[in-house]
Amino acid sequence: MADLIRVLYVDDEPYLLDIGKIFLEKLGDFSVTTIDSAASAFELISKEKFDAIISDYQMPEMDGITFLKRLKESGNNTPFIIFTGRGREEVAIDALNNGADFYIQKGGEPKAQFTELVHKIRSAVNRLRTEKLAKDAERRLYDIINFLPDATFAIDNNGQVIAWNKAIEEMTGISARDILDKGNYEYSIPFYGERRPTLIDLVSIPDEELINKWYSIIKKEGDILIAETKLPRPLGRHSVLLGKASRLYNSEGIVIGAIESIRDITEQKQTQYELRKAHDEYIDLLEHMTDVYYRSDMQGRLILASRSWAKVLGYGDLSLCLGKNIADTFYLEPTDRKKLLEELYRKGFVSDYEIVLKKRDGTQTLFIVKTYSISLKIA
């Protein structure tokens, strides 16, 4: 059974309170509390919670509009319905202008009148509950986004910022307070110094239109767009940011906006560049060194070698050597490699160790080995 809707009914005429309570509790899933003055009602509301308030307009000491104003000023947003015999248009306008949800004039057949009142109560209560659920969902979304380590923000379908987490506050120096509810590409200014579309604005554009003047390359993984962008820094340097954006859906699967996370990958890119540079220099060294150098994997297969390895052993092309088992292919006595490795593991290094290798044509050649760990330099 659904929870009863708690209604406070305020009127200075006791018999109307009694009739109203009977009809409302009979026609709807209501629990009705009656009280005969707005001042007493205001005091009661400070102690108890109600889902809806029905109030007469013309009452001694405090009328219904004054009662409504005091409630709103105190921050109470309980649905409020003016239910009065006063039929002047200005009263209705005054009630609605001050935040009343509905204005209903008394009179006519009681059952029809109270049936309408039941409908208005349910409508007002359901609207408030829906708004609360939406705010709760928005709050949960904000809390989740705020917890994310990457700089993250979200916009609604009108392009207005609805979330701006702490990480993006730190990245941009702009607080959520200063940017929430702002649109017109306000969120692009901290990054690009101008109002322009960013990755978050492209999630709703057809695939063929994604590569445009704003981003040279955009990758798509399912509903997620991924792109890198360079931003200028002092002394001719650049920051590199990685953005990921996707649509934002509500619980019914309806698109309500978009969300984007941004990560500063400048150091990662610099590390990758330095590793590539070191690798290229390493390969270049292997290309030109005269000593024979090679590396093996844990299964004893040749995985890297200088060109001199292939040349000395008569293979010419290094590709003919890579991947082969070293002991079986290149050692004259395969068991000699096992002895070498045992010596290496025992001491941690080997120096001036003699081994006999066989060339491609079957002839023998003597090598003096110097090695550390499992990297072998042969001289």
C-alpha cells in the first residue's frame, strides 16, 4: 500500500474542516490534520512535516496569503493550495504570484468540489516529489563527478554547465561557483582562450562530421569520443591534454546532456618521446657497433642482436637469426650455453669466458664473452 499523503487543512470554520477531512480521506489516500488558524498552523508546521497544505484565504489574525508568504520566507516549499469562498480575481493572482500551487474556489456540489481538490493535491505533491527526485539524481551525479580524479565537467542539452568537479577547478583555476549554469562555450575559455566547440560538443554530431577544424584526429570507442589537443605554454612548450566525452542519459535513457573528462598527459607524452628517442639511438648503436652484441629471452631465443652478429656468423641478414634458439642454432656444443648461464647466475656477471660458436656454413669460431644479468656482450 502506498504511503498516505499527509495534508494540513487550515480554516477558521470548524464545520468546513470536519466536512473536508471526511471527503478527502474518503476520496483519496490522505491523512488529514485540521487546524483553525494560520498562526497555529505555522507553529505546528515547525514541529511536524506535511506533504501538502490547504488553506482558506480570509481568516482572522493572519489570512491565507500572509500565511503562504511566511512559509516561503522560512524556506518551506510544501505544496500550498488556497481553498476559499473569496472569488475575486485579484485574490487568485496574489495567491499564485506568492507561490501557491493552485487556487480553488469553494462552492458547488461538495463531492465534485472535493474531487477536484484531491486531484490538485496529488498533482502538487507528485510534482514536488518529481522535482526532488530530479534534484537528488543531479546531486548524486555531482557527487560522483566530484569524486573522479580526472578533470571532469558536464553540460545539459542547452550547453549550460551542470557539473564542474574539483579536479577541473585545480586544472583551470576556475571554481564551480563561477561557471555553473553558464553556456555559450564558457567552459572552453580556460583551455583555448576563446569560445569554441570542444570535444563535449561533438558527441551528437554524425561520424562523418567529427574530423573538423577543431580536432585533427578523433577516435570513437562505442559512444565515447577520444581526442588529444596541444595547448601552448611559455618558452615554446606545449601541454598535451587527453579528452574523453560521451552523451549523458537520465534513468529513462533520454539524452540530457554530455560529459567530458580531461587528463594532462604532457609528462606521459614526454616520457614516450624520450623512450622512442632512446630506442632509436639504441638501434642505431646496434647498427653500427663492431662488437657482437645480443639479447635472449627466458626461453633462450635470440630477440635482439647487432648486425655484426649476423655478419660474423655468416648469416648476412639479421632476420635469419632472430627467434632461433641460441644454444641449438649457434653453439657448437649446446650444453656450453647452460654452463655459461650457470656461471652467470652464480656470480651475477661473466668476464673473459670462452665459448665456441658455429657459423652458418658449419665452421667454428671462438668468442670471448663479457656479460651481465641475461644481456650478453661478446668480444
